[in-house]
Amino acid sequence: MFASPAYAQAAGGAPAGGAAAFLQFLPLVFIFVIFYFLLIRPQQKRMKDHRAKVDAVKKNDTVVTGGGLIGKATRVDEHEVEVEIAPNVRVKVVKSTLSDVQPAGSGKPAND
């Protein structure tokens, strides 16, 4: 009278084994792979290209700072760049704050 009929149904319910657990995690693995190739990998490539461009800045390159100042690099140190933003107006900026660098002979304006 107090026995539940569910005990008889539980015997053949879920298949045992590691294959069922693997199949449950397969969609999560698939989503991570998609995120890696669509989001993470391209962002890492852009960061690597930007870092290489900033590290390769040299004298007379046109630079854009993170604050939006556009000028010509007049002196480049290991961690700082001196930028001429107007005739006889020079400011020092930290190299890592540069958002864009255009080589001196590229002919492409920095504010595209």
C-alpha cells in the first residue's frame, strides 16, 4: 500500500557509462570551439598586430594617442614618445597609449 510504483520503472531509465556523460558535454565543447574561432582568436591577432605596430613606431611617424591627439613622433624612447601636435608644441605620451601609428611615407592620413 505504501510502496511506490516508480521503483519498478527506475531500473531501465538511464543508460550507464561514460558515453552519456560525453554526449552531454559535447555541445559545450562545440560552443567553446565556435567562440574561440569567431571571437578569441581574431581579437588576439588584432592585439598582436597593434602591439607590433606600437613597438615599431619611429621618428617622423604620424601617431594618434588614446585621447585623440594626432601628431608627428619626434623622439622615441623605450616607454615614451614625444609627439609634436602643433609647430613647436611637443608632448610626451606613454607608448602603450598610442591607438594608431602610420609610417612616415605611407601617404595615408591617420584619422581615417
